Amino acid sequence: MKFPLLSVLLLLIVSLNVCYAQQPTLKGEINFSVKKGTFEADLVLTDIPKIEDYEILINSGLNIRYFRNIEDDYSYNYKRKYDSKVSYESFLYSLPDNTGKAKFLPEGLRLSYVGSFPVISDTSKAANAGDWKGNIAFNGKTIRTDGRQTAWYPILYDVKQDKKYDRVKYDIKINCDDCESIYLNGNVPVRGKTAQFKSDKPTELALFAGDYQFTQIDNSYFLNPDISEEQIKEFGEMTRDYKKFYEKKTGIAYKDNITYIATTPISKRNAWFFVSYPTIVSIGHGEDGLKGLFSDERKNLFKPFIAHELGHYYFGSITEFNSELGDMISETFTEYMACKLTEAYFDKAVYQEKINTKIRNLKEFKAVPFAKVTSEADYGSRERYVYNYGPIILMAIEKEIGEKHMWRWIRTLLETKADFTDYAFLESTLRSVVKDEKKLKSVKEKYFESENSLENAVTAVAGKQVYVSSVKQ
């Protein structure tokens, strides 16, 4: 059947509007103090998608004043529960319907809540560990949050689809009397104690505000940098090179401009990077922070970390993954990409040591093969599973099908639409690339299904010898 051009265009516009309307919009005002650790929010959530079974995630350190209707003339009753499988950091809220047996989700919702958090400006009495990505962290000079994990703003969760709506369009006023600079993900940083931030592009709302300076090099911002201008320039050039590498290999343009944040933890020894696109956050004391990128002893360790975080533009930003293997897919394929970049940009010994370290980390590790994972609990140690076991499996598969086909698989994973990115999704995308049932059967049996998948992969990647460290970390 043929449709008139005008009808086709109208259908396309309607379709685009439907997709656009499914992204929640957040408006309102937040107030906080970086010296007192107080946090207060009055927000309005609209463009709420129709979800049959839902929860609303809000950080457990934030206390609800009310949930009200959009007209602001009625307060809803609400239920609260905790489920660590959904979120370690947050309570889960829902609104009961008139029967009290089912959930009610309005088209718009007003929320108000407050919280008070510890301010740790002196870490001499702090624990060695105890800071993490999902923490609302006050170090006496700044507040630091990501969006998805900390859930400092209301995040809708579709239970049946295992989907979190952490990316929102927004129009938010931020007030902080003891701040000098304020940054909200998706905007440029602002100097001052009050700022209005707006974005029509759905974004995960990472927040960084307080007493710090920032600078811009090309299209990248550096917030609170603890490195020199010359090092910042070098860092910017490295970022451009890494992005071009990923563009060439995936065939997918790298469109985001990156904002880097350097800050300290509220513990003695925690040090790590995390990404809430388009922001990459470095957390650590001294050379455990961005300075480590320019240290002779640490640069071979830290620069591949940046490669990993930049890779999350693909696995986590332009495409999200869910189900029991979603976390593995996102982290493992990103780490594989970082390994290939390391191989291309660093000495062979640096790349080899990266692979050897992963193999050593897997000593005595009992890995559940991908095909038999039923929940993330089957990972055992998440750190070893997604950053060590998974990449070694991918390296072994590369030996079977070749690097060119691995990059085609990566592109297929990124471009294939699926409600659930589970094992069936993983297998079907590989099948579409390999197109050789005999080869696919061999790969599946050795690396996806076998109880000896780890041993098979190590043998394929390193033979029976695990190399001794030859590179200073």
C-alpha cells in the first residue's frame, strides 16, 4: 500500500514526538551547602512514560517531605521499600492506587525532600575505604555525585523491562551560598553561587559544585584540575587521539565533548575513575588522581583507565544494556576496546602486562560461563568477572574469529535493538557476524558454555605460561 508523502511525514513526526515524550523532564530548584552537608530539593517530574510496574528511586539519605499532584493541591500516600538488587544506595517508592493493591503513576509528580550528609574535610580519622561512585560525597570543599547510582533526583525504574530512566531533560536552578563554581552534567560549568541549567537532551545528572576553578581546552572542560596547563593540553590531545581510534574501529562517530573532574575521596585510600557521560571523574589523593597520568611510575596504568572511561561513550551512553548480562556486556566490551587501544598506542610490554595482570587476577577464580548466568550474583566477584574474566574470554574469541570480526561484533551489539540484552542477544549478535555455524559452535562450546571456559580462554590467549610482570605500575 502506498501512502501520500504528507501522510508519511506526519507519521514520522508523530513517531518522533512519541519517542521524545517518553523521556522524563525534571524542573525545579535544589539548595545545598558544601560545608554543612545539607541538601534540599523541590522538583517536578513530567513527561512520565506509561509503566505498568514501576518504582521511583531516591537516595536513602534523603527524607521525603511529600509526593504531590502536578496541580499542587493534593498529597499522595506512598509506599517505601528497599531492594539491594535494584539499588544499593536508594529506597524504592511507589504510589498505591485507591484499592491499595496496585500502583498508581500520574502523568506529573511534585516531590520535596531534604537530607544531611557527613562532611569529611579531614581524612585522618576516616576509614581507608568507604567512598564509592554512588556516594553523595562532601569533602568540605565540594559536593560530588553521579546520577544513576546516587539517585539524588527521582529516577523511574521499569520493573518488567529492567530499565532505569536516569537520563532526563531538565530545567533546574541550583543555589549554594558557599560555592564558587557549579556544574551539572550536560551543561558548561558556571562561576557563582546560583545557576540555572537547562537541557533538552536527556542526560544523567552528575553534579559537582563548591570551591574550585576550571579551564577549557578546545572543547573539553577541566574542573578542579591538579595538573599544569601544559599537562592539560597534553591530556586534551590524548583525548582526541583516543576518540579518533574508537571512531575508526567502530565506524560510529564520537559526538560528545568531555568534561573532566578531579577531586578527592572522603576516605584515606579510595582511588578510581567513573563516567557519567559526558563527564569523566577522577577521584584520588595526589598521584592517585589525574597527576598519575603524568607520573613515570603510573602513566602506563592510568592512561588505559582513561581509554576505558572514554569507551563508555559507546557501551553505556549511546547504547544501554540490561538483564543479567547487561553489566558484563557494558564493562567487558569497554575494557576489550581499551585493551586494543593500549595495544595500538603503548609499548608491547605495556599491553602484555595488562593481559598478564588480568590472568593473574583470575587465579583460583571459579567463573560461571556466560550461557549459565541467571543473575548478577553469578558473577561471584564482579571486579574479577567483568574486568578480568570477560575481557580474557573476548581475547580468546578474537583468536578464533579475528580482530576485524570482533569490531564488527561490537558495532552489531551497539546497533541492534533489543528489549533484553541477555545471553540470547549476545549469541545472536555474534552469529550475525561470524556466519559460520561450525566456527560459532566451537566458540560457544569453549567460551560461552563450558565449565572450563576460563582455562580454555587462558590457554588460547597465553598458552600455559602466565608472564611475570615486566612493566612498572
